[in-house]
Amino acid sequence: RRAAIRNLGVMGSKKPGDALLELYHTDPDPEVPETVLDGLFVQGNGAGLVALARKEQDSTMKKEIVSKLSVMGSKDPLVTQYMMEILSGK
């Protein structure tokens, strides 16, 4: 199942990204959120990662998301804005 989730990330279009975001919050398997993050990272879906980071309550998971965003090097203005918010402490 986790391999299928990772493969959704490789597909690289909006629909798989939306499916990954849905799985992050609904799948009961505790390893799925990390796998979803990997899929979004591979997909280059910075907007999806930002959306998850904004809602994430678990500080460890939020750090993992921010770490992936920082490594991505995304030119998406949404990602840049979010990272600036973090740096400025907002």
C-alpha cells in the first residue's frame, strides 16, 4: 500500500496530489503520513506540503514537512511565502 502511495507522487499531476492529501488525514496506518510526504516531495508539490504544514498539529511531523520544503528548492511563491513566515516567526 505504501508503494502505491509513493507511486502516486511519481505521477506528477493534480489528481494524485489531491489523493495524497486526502490519505494523509484519513488512512489509519500510522506510516501513511510519512509516505504521503515522500510522495508529495517526489511530485514537487510544494503547495500540498504547505497546506499540510499549515494544518499539522504534531510538531515532529511539521518539522518533517518544513524540512522537505527547504530541500525542494521550489520557486512556487506559496512555498516562499510560507518559509518566510516561519523565518519571521509568524
